Amino acid sequence: MIKPADLPETLSLFPLPGALLLPRARLPLHIFELRYLAMIEDAMKTSHRMIGMIQPLETGADRSQRLHKIGCAGRLINFSETEDGRYMITLAGLSRFRINDVHEGFAPYLKGDVSWAGFERDLGTSETDEGLNRASLMKSLESYFELKDLTTDWDGLKDAAPEMLINSLSMLCPFEPEERQALLESPTLTTRRETLVTLIEFALRGGDSEGILQ
């Protein structure tokens, strides 16, 4: 178990558009860029083995300013190397963080001074969602997957615990980066489910509503 005192004040940052990591979820990644190969190697040398997943912004004066303020830290729990030097890794989501400052040093990748305040719940046990209407969600989801020509393990989804169901769908559905950021920043599992349902219904309506993400 990770305790608040175990969380570092500085994180290596991995800006990756469209990649969403949530607390208590897992994210497989294929690493091939030289700077991020170096980042993984450096993270493996630390006691915490954490990196910070963060969504990049489309605009900004330089790359250190083209980042959202909130990301999620993941701990390296699986690592393998291919014959041509690429890395296949898995991150276990630990806690969200807020970036206080981004700096470039001798490393080829960005690092951030971060705060964990306000995200203490992320280190706790699984959340519940008393308002989840699983039957209604699954019905909308079937239409959404048909629209997007997606397949999934429906039996697995029907049996999944609320947090696993909602977080898995948030990470796997082909939402836009800003929509994924809204899911990440949802303060509770209930608000994440509400945002998820809104995004699915928006897609099913053909994107004809206004300002669903304020």
C-alpha cells in the first residue's frame, strides 16, 4: 500500500494525448521514443518507480507550458524489452496530482514539481456509486459500441464492480483528449459516471448538443 508520505514531490512527466490513467486502474504502454525510453530507465532506478501521465494542451509557448495541470501518477509494475530495444510496460494508477511547476534539466524529458493535495481519496479503497443504473448504462453502451464499431467482453462488463466498470469504460472508449481530461478530473466515481454517460449520449445524438463540457 502506498501512503501519502511515500509520494514524491517531483515526477517525471509523460505527456501522451488520448491516454488516460485512473487510480486503481492499469494502463499498458508501448515505449519507443528515445527520451521516454530514458525516462522509464530512470524511473526503474527510483524507490517509487512512478511516472506522471499527463494530457498535453494544443497551445502553449513551449512544451513545458503545453500541459494540463492535473494528471495521474502510475507505478511501473510490469516491464519487458523487445529485441529492437522498445519497452512494453504496465502502469498501476496510484493518485492524481496537480502540477505546480514544470522544468527541463539534464534529462531529455520533462519533470514536474507536483502537489497531491485534494486527491487523498485516490489512495484509499475502491469507490462505490450508489446511483449507478447498470441496465440503463449497458443499453446505452451497446448502442455506442455499435455506432463506433467496437467489441468487448459484455459478460465481463456486466459482472464488473462499479469502479472497475466506470473506470475501464472511461479509459477504453474512444473519447477526445479534452473529454478524457474531464473524466480524469471528476472528483468522485459518481461524477465520473455522470460525465461518461453524458459523453456516450452526446455521441449517440450525433454531437448535436451544446457545451457538454464546461
